[in-house]
Amino acid sequence: MDIQSKIGERIKEIRTSLNLTQEAVAYKAEVDRSFMNHVENGKRNISMRTLEKIICYGLEITFQDFFNHESFKSKGRLRK
Amino acid sequence: MDIQSKIGERIKEIRTSLNLTQEAVAYKAEVDRSFMNHVENGKRNISMRTLEKIICYGLEITFQDFFNHESFKSKGRLRK
DNA sequence: AGTACATTGGCCTATAAGTCACGTTTGCCA
DNA sequence: TGGCAAACGTGACTTATAGGCCAATGTACT
């Protein structure tokens, strides 16, 4: 699975555990609701600053906790 | 300190601990050498795919390990 | 002064960010 | 049931900026 899908799934996992809507998180993160949706569905390759807004302000979790998850344990495949 | 500077410092920390030059990491990550330098010095707001290239392929470390560090323990300030 | 590595800046193209209009799904309750 | 509302999903589009590329300069060590 690609990195943006992993991030999207992780965001969704945390968001639903907090019982928040995409709109609520988007509002706190100061991003557009549909942009949040695209991110959750792995459709956008977001920058660090945008990810920071979403996880630190939208979800109120640290980077450390966000990435402390099974899906972020792999190193990449060997390069071509 | 902003997120891109934290990332840059973390990259440099790991790179030097591996005794690699910026050029060597850039080569393995398949990014430009000068781009690597800008990133290390907090001058660029990189995308997740590019960060993945640098940490997973360039430094050969997992996202989990990369972000498991003191500097990534803070939640953001309250939004305006 | 030569070698190796790091830093900077400018230019160009690819792509992320931001926004919108519309469509779909889900659940509620008259 | 069917009509409504809340949440989620999607594609298209413009504007802002990431990232590639290159050339010059800085620093430091021998």
C-alpha cells in the first residue's frame, strides 16, 4: 500500500475513535472538508506542513503517536 | 521550531550517525543533492512521498523509528 | 591549490493546495 | 415507504509551491 493511503487510513482510524466528522477535523485543521476527504482516501500526496495541521490541530495527536503504528513499520523495497 | 526544521535536523542526525554524505543519501533516495541540502536545513516543505523516499530508501529507517524522537512529541499550539 | 562535502539561489515544470458543484450513502421518523 | 438531513465521496478547475536542475560559492582538511 502506498504512503498516502496508509496516512489516510491512520487519520480515519484516529478520527473515528474520537467520534469526529471529517468536517469537524477539517475545521480544526483549517483545511477544506473535501480536501480532508481526499486525504483520508489516499488521493493526495500532502506536504508535511499540511499533515501537521491535520494531525496536530485537527486530531490533536503528536507525530510520534501518529506514526507509532503497525502500518509505518516497513522500510521501503529496494530501489530499482 | 517549525516542522520542516525538525525533519531536517532528524534527517541530519540519522545521516551523520550512518556516516553518509548528503549526496549519498540523495542518490539512494533518488532526489537531487541540493534538494537534500535544502530539506536538511529546513528550507523545504516536502511531500510525504518525497519524505518516504528520503527516510525509507535514503536512510533505510522506518517512519515509526524516524518519528520516535523527542522533537516529535509536541501537539501544536492552539489555533487562532 | 586540490579534494570533498555543504550551502545557496535562480529558473522551470510538475504537482500540491484550495475551492466548488454535484453525487452518493446512511439513518431517521412521520 | 419516501422524504429529509447529515456525512461522505468525486472530478474538475485555478493558483501556489514542491522538486528537478544547474552553476557558483563556502568551508575545511591535507
